[in-house]
Amino acid sequence: MFFTFAHEMKATLKSPYFVIGSLAQPVLYLFLFGPTLTGIPEISSGGAGGAYGVFVPALFVQLAIFSSSFAGISLVTEYRSGAFERLFATPVSRSAMLAGKVVKDSLVVVAEMIIVLLLAYPLGYRTSGLGLVVDMLLVFLTAVSFSSLSYLVAILTKQEDALSSIFNAVLLPLILLSGILIPVDFGPHWLRILSRFNPLTYIVEGARQAVGVGMSKGTAVSIIVAFILAVICFGAAAQAFKGKRRT
């Protein structure tokens, strides 16, 4: 795992353009969408830290989702260049190979989260040390889930267009139902019921609660949900990697 992680991280540091591009969306949301929430009393007074205390933690989760969902594109590139097949010919464990890639992607997302945090601080966003740790953990686990799913789709389709189409179709309803932009509590009753079937809803709610209380029953539930989701997604991707060995 460490070998794959070091190789992947070295490549990212040499060409950080994808990381920079991933930061563009959350930064634009932070400065162009965030201020509009400060004028809504129900949101600005709805939690610790005001409007930014509601919006920024959810923005962290959104960053984890979008930054890691397209990680599989690099795997498609490796497949077409032949590097993927050469790597599979080595005695490296397939699960360790996947873990190295996923951990690298997730740590990069956490680094991006810290950058967004530093940009949000002058705007008035505040959180406790424990709350920050909880949010970092939730972001890391969320990134593990979506990075794993991205590699799963990549190894099954081996096409950038297919990967992008699938995630573009799936991510929007997941994000809207999780209440990242506007809390689902402001939606109709049927929408609130539907959101309960979305695991991202619990992760976003836990990230927001962590701002004020650090750890609570709600944040504990969100960590458990995020962990289970990460295990399921990584397990499915690992099985696909192991299956590739026999093809």
C-alpha cells in the first residue's frame, strides 16, 4: 500500500492541476453563494456559527464528494497506456494497490478542506478543535467512499465518458437530497422523508453539529454511517480489482 500511495502522491505533487481545479467550485460557492445565506434568518440563526456554521461544514462534504468522484479517470488513463496491466502483473496485493490510491485521494481532499477552512475563517466561520477533527474524519471517510466507487466504475467501464456520465447523473440528486446547499428541514415533508434514505444526509448533519458541540449522538451516528459506507464502497472496489486478476 505504501508503495502505491507514495507513487500516486508523487504524481499528484508533480501535476497539481486537478487539485487546483477541484478547489475552484467550493471556493466559488464559499464567496458567491455563502453570503446569500447570511440574509436568511432561519439559516443564519439556525446553528452555531451562523450561516457559515451551517454552510461551510456541508461544503467540506461536497468537496469530498466531487474531488474524489472522478479519481477513477486516472485509472482509465493508466489502462489505456498499458501501465495498469503492468502494475497488475506485479506481486503487489490488489487490495493494497487500491488502498494506496484511495488513501492518497482522501488525504488530498483533507488538505483541500484545510485550504477552504482558512478561506472561510475571515468570513466568520468558527469551530472547536474537536469539531474540526470530527469534520476532517467525516470528509476523509466520505472521500474514501466516493474514490472507491470511482475506481469501481473505472475498472468496470474503462471509459472516461461513462464514468463522468454516471457520476454526473448520480451526484446531483444525492447532493440535493442531503441538504448541502439548503438544509432539507426547509423542504416539504415528502422531501424530508426521502432524504432519510440518503446516507449523505446523516454525514452532512453530523458535520454541521460538530461545529457547535464537537461530539454528540448525532455526530457519532454520522461517523458510523460514513464508516459503514466507506467499508461497503471500498469492499466492492476491492472485489472488482481482485476479479481483474483473473481476466
